[in-house]
Amino acid sequence: MKKISGILVGSAALVTLVIGCVNLSSKNSRNPSGSAVVYEKPPGLSGADLANFEHLSEGADIYPYEWMKALRSVAFKDANDKATKPFYSDFYNRFGILPSSNLKDENGNTYLIPYVGLTAAWSNHPPQQSEAYKETEEEIVRQIGEVKSIKMVGTNCSFCHSGSLDFRGTNYRVQGTQSTTDVRSFFKDMATSTLAVLAKEEAAVDFLKRMKVSEPERKAKELHEYFLRRLGETTYGLVKVGPISAQLTLIKAKYLKDTHRLYRGKQAIADSLEKLLRMTYGFSETDDIGELKARMKFLGTLMVGTDPKTDETESGYGRTDAFGRIGNLVLRGDDAISYTAPVSLPWIWGIKYMAMLHYNGNSNSVILRNVGQSLGLGALILDKDGTSTVNVHNLGRLEALVHKIQVPRWEKVFAGVTELQVNQQLAERGRQVYESRCIECHESNKFVGPSGQLRLYNMMPLAELGTDPNAARNAVKSVGTVHFEDSIFNGVGGVKARYYQKNNMTDEQQAEIEYRSLRGKEFFRDTLNGYANQEKNGLDYGNVDAGTGYKARHLAGVWATAPFLHNGSVPSMWDLLQPAHLRPKIFNVKDKEFNPVKMGLKYEREKNMLGFTKSCGKGEQRCFDTTLTGNHNTGHEGRYYGTDLPDADKHALIEYLKVLPPEPEYSW
């Protein structure tokens, strides 16, 4: 018996198990001149690379660092309704945010926050000098010219794309897979806990004491009265002004979950936050605090939540409605669409040579995608010219780090775990099932782009695929009378162009950060209504028929990506191989205990007291309800999707997917 890629192999058939699909995928890998292309095999992330990936700022730094250390979470309250535990604690168990693997960058500096995806940067700083390190822990305020600067906390791409699996008490990290982070709950807890400081005088006193502000009682009273007066002025109902109106607004929001009045008070909250900022950092009313004023306005918006007139399907753990939020924040304004298309935070290995990005394959541009992501996480557009807080330099660095992420190997992640060793005989049977049922959709030999190195995956017609259509439909809804394709390309593209101009980036630098030699001219396409402009863009890819839904990616590493389908509506591969009516209707998405037999979440169906499957309550983040808009678990069924296979073949296919080799450009 010999060993190939960590798997014992004892026959020609089992050699095919490991390398057969590589041969199939490599035969057409040629550039336009006809010569073979050369790929850079990803080395994986470690050391300073890993620290940078987990902590480089994208410019989405929204919350003062010293505030975060002083804040108490309203999720932990005593009998007197007083918050008792720090917000800045146990982020993993509360929100699914992983502890950092490494904090040292290449220069020996220590990143400030020991959680994956949480960044710290100095406000108002040039992008190349933005990072705040542990070495500056005691430095509270910096003077930059005439502007006051402080350390601000934000998030970056690793916040959503760093995951793990739990198996029998051990946590196994998987680089580049979707995280189990509950993004909305993290920001909601931060927002409501800060709002409590404004709304409750006692909470303000405690907060100011932790911030070491002089005369905390007097200043807390001043802050509280200012907040109630301003909130009353902007959210009045029958009572036009004053603290009574403000208290009614807060009561309706807290106890009745009615935020209509509170939503009208976002500017009042922003003004109060600015007052708190000046109070806690010792800024006078005349001190220039630069972009921090805009940051407080964003926080004010965050604290009132989404527009109550807008429908929302809870994202919960490991999901977000990315296009809905970015589109509404950056482009739509009062013309907001509903947040009814949450998708799983996608796995990101293999994207360097992937022609089209996102689940619905609507863009070829890595930098536009990343700028849009940064804006969705809280980076701000500061003026009508598109000047923003987006850090494109760091986005370029992060993109290069993403390209280093390897396709995860089952036998490497679970090395030494006896009960998780692959059944090679079963896997060989599974290979045959894979080649007869899966390979036609999930493997592609179409190579495109200026150098012929990009792999163009198959796009599946929405009607044929049958999966939930919202992510395909919502993403292209027009902005007023302007087609979304033009709106997002020009809007996000304008932010990028302004950054290039402001930072004097040469065309060569721009071409490098956009990977033009690989990708050619940037474009955004409407997959639902069709796209036919590839020739206009001077490219050999991009055109797509109307009615297209989602992209069929290669399945190497898919074992580490449950729950499945683009919206995360199916907890395991075993369930995906069942007809839709047999798939779980409701399941727990917080628990990441891995089921290796079913390949996915080891879920228990939610039950009520009588033992019947129950519905999820509004705001219940851990409970996934497939009956809700955007959460449907239908589709991907029938003869071509494996749901008619005998159970033995389904188990064999699952076993093979544990060791399915990646394409040659990502080979092991």
C-alpha cells in the first residue's frame, strides 16, 4: 500500500480516486497563445500572513476602542436591570467570533484585539499608517495636524470567512470557510448597550467612571438630559417635545419591539454620541475631530436598526443579506428594498482564478467586490465626490492573502482522529457516483480572460435549479429608475476611483490591485435579466442568458462548508441528497458540532412541549426556519441532483467528497 496526499492507496482504481479528476480538469488549461498556463499554488496562511489576514483594517472602523473596553452588555443584567458583564468578553460563545491564531505582524507589532476579524485603526490616518497596535494601548488621542484622532474598532473580511468545526469536544480551524459568526447580534448588542448609556443616567455614571472622566455624576446628568431632549424633539407623537416623548419612544422600542418612533431619532442619537465622544476623550466643542463626526452619525443609524417599514428575514449565525445591506446603505437611500435574501457567508478558497464572483456570478472585479464589502461593514462615504474611509491599500493586501488560502484537506484537518479516517473502498464507489451525477455541473474546463487562466464555472438556470430565488432577484432590483447594474458599478466604482485619485495611484498600481492581467476590464452583470456585453468590454467571458440563478462551484473542500445551498437552508449533505419535502424544516444553526456521517451540522430538530416541530420566534437567531421568505430549502433535487440515489450510493458519495481533489491550479 502506498500513500498519496495523505490517503492510503492500494490499486489503480484508488489512484484515480485521488488524481483522476485533476487529469480531467487540466487538459484544456491553455492561454490564448496556445501555451500552457502557469499557476501559483497557494501556500496557506501562517505567521504574520495569518495575523494580517485576521486584523488588517478595511476602513470599516466604527466604534471607539476605549468605549468597547468600558462598555457593559445589556445581555447580562441583575435584578435591578443593571448591566453587569463587559461587552468585550467571550465573543466566541456569544457571537461565534473565533479567538485569533496569531497577533504579530511582519514587523513584530502586536495587533490590538485578539479576535478573528476585529480590527483597530487610528481615525483620520493615511491608509498606510492606520493600524493601531498593542504597543499604543496607553495612547488615547493622537493629534494629526489640526485633527484629533483615536483608536477605532471595526471588522474585516476574515470576520466572515474564518471558520471551524467542533467534533467531540475539539475545535478544528478551517481557513477560508464561512464563519459561524452572528454578525447582526454582535452589532445589535454593541448598539443597544451603548444606547443604554445614553438612556439611563446610572449606566452613564458607571460608563464615565470606567472611562476615568472627571465629575461623572454631573456629566452623566448633563448627557442624559441632552439625550432625552433631543430624542423628544425628533420622535414626538402626541406629546411634541421633552423627556416624556423620549421615554415613550424608548418604551415602545424596548417592550413592544416597535421601532417606528426610534427610527426617526437617529440624528438625535448621533448628536448625543458626539457629545459622549467629546466628553470621554476630552475634546472641546471647537476641536476638529475629522471623520469621527460621521462615525457617530453611522453609529446613530446602527442603533435604530433597519427601517421598520422594511421586511427582514433574520440572518442569524453564519449568514448576511450582503447585497441588500450594501445596496441600501450605499445606493438606495429612501428607496430601500427588503432584507429577504440572506445567504451563507461563502467559502473563499480558489477565488484567484475564479472568473465570476458571488453566488450569482454577477461580477468579475475583486476590488469592486472588496470596496462594496467594506462599505457594507461600515466604511463611510464622506462627500459627494466619493471620498471615503475605505482602505483600498489594505483591501489589496487582504486579497493577496486570500489567494494564499489552500483548499482544506480532510486528512490534514483531522489527522490522527481514528474515527474520522476515510473508508477508501466506499470512497472509490463514491467517485463513480460523483462522475455520473455531479461532475457535469460542478467541474468546468472553460478557461477565459487575457491570460486564459480564469476558470469559468457553470451558471445554472433558476427555473431548473429550483432553489430559493431571492438572492438572485433582489440583487438586481433597480435603484429608482436606474438599473442596479449601473448603480452599483458607478456608485462603488466612484468610491474606488476617488481613492485612486486622492492617493495618487498610478495606472500600473491600479492594474495590479485589480488583477487586470488575469481579469481584464471590470464589469458587473445582471444574471437574472441576461448580459451580452463581453465583446464591448474586450473580453471572452461574461455573457449569460436571462433567467440564470446561481454558480455551480467545484466541490473540493465542500465537506467544511455546511449548512448547504446558497442560503444555508440545508444542514447536511445527507439532507441535501433527500427530496426537499424530507429535508429539515427547522434546525439549530448555532451548534457547529460536526456529523461526519451526514457531512454537516449535528442538529436536533427544534420541538415544542408536545414534541411537534415548532416555529422560530421573531429575532431567534439560532433557529433556522425554512418557511420564511428567503430561507426556502427547495430545489437541487431529482435525477440530476442525486436525490433519487439509493442510500448506499449517497453514503459513498459523501465519503468521496471528503477527499475530492481540487482543480490543478489549487492541487495538493
